[in-house]
Amino acid sequence: MGWNGISVKAGQLIGTIGEQTLDFGVYDYEKVLEGFIYPEHYTREPWKIHTVDPFIYFPDEVREVLLQKNLRKVEPFAGKIDHDIDGTLSGNWFEVDSNWLAGKNAQRYWDGHLSIVPNHIDPNAWMFAIGNWPTATSSSGAEHFKIVNAQPSPSDVRMGDALIKYELSTYWYCPEHVYVGCTKSISSITPDAKLIVMDSPTRKGGVVLMQVIESRLLKVEVFPDKKPIEVDGFTENAKFYER
């Protein structure tokens, strides 16, 4: 028998926040996000495909306060997690035979994950996130970068197109039109201006080569700390990802 949740009343204290940030979501199990090509590949976190906009469930006066504090100033204000566009680069990918979202190793399930998606605060910026960046500094092994000048757009790259080469950069968040007070961490940002994502001046990152081999099969190779001029084509280290 499935879990039916816990009933709460308006004004009821449901928790406190300590040194950690607050992570919460709202799920409607009668709805399924349309932007996941294969929702069944997300069974490790079965609630994920039922994620809905939390702001609509608050009273108007509460929602207004929350939106004022919200860093994203572009609709949908709650953001979006399902960016799969069938036959293109856009969206989530999983290394072939890595057991989708669940991964082969439950302790490092993200190892075979790959996402090519718009930034969650500035959707005009495209991000490249991978679960096993070769020179990652964190113990997780994962890393994420801004795609420098993402042209052609990942949403337009399809099967039959030539090999795509993107430069990857670490990045800053900056107030729009005023490139002062930029920061690498959103935890220090006050939500009083629309933010844009800017390439880091040092552009630490590298290069990624990608090619859509079939509509749901992608060939990928990363080259940490390289410049585009230093990368010509795939090597034996290339990997294959699928939906």
C-alpha cells in the first residue's frame, strides 16, 4: 500500500532550518511531466516525474513574498527539470548500460549521468553537467559548467549533424546590465535584480565533443583544461549515452 502523506493545517509548524539549506518540493501524483522521454527510467526517485510548481499552492499574499525572494525572474518562476527534446542534445542522458537514474552503484548513482540543459536561474545560458568529470575537485566526481557561446543551441542539434564542439567554462552570476558584484555562489545573492550567467574570466573547464548518433544515442568525450583549438576529434576515450 502506497504512502499517502501526512496531513497538515495552516499555521502548523512542520520543521526548522539549521545550518543546512531548505530543500523542498511539491508533487502531484496525478500528473506526469511531459519533458522526460522515458519516465520509467526515474524509478529510483519515483516522485521526480510528478514535480509541480510549488508557488501555486500558497495563498496569494504568501506567494508574492516567496516570489520576491526567488532568484529566478523568468517564467516559469519555479523552474523546470524536464528538458528532454527527442532527437536533440537537450535534456538528460545516461551512460549506456549504467542502469539509468539508479546507476550501477547506489552509493554513486550519479556517476553515469549527463545533462545538457538551460541554467535554472538564467535559462538563456546552457549548462553541461556530468557525473564523472576526470579532474573534478569534489569527492563526488561530478562537475558542471556553462557552455561558452552555445551555438548551435543544444535544442537544435540533431542526428545527422556534424560533430559539435563546445567550450566549457566555470561561471559567475551577475546582476543584469551591471557586471559588478558578480559571485560564484547564489547563497550570497540578494534577489533584487534579474541575474545572468557569465563565463568566468579564467574559463576553467575544458572542451566537450558531442554527436547525436541516433535519435536517442549520443557520443561524448570531454577534454579537461583544453582549448577548442587543441581538440580535433574523438579518441578511444569517447563514451556513449542514451535516454
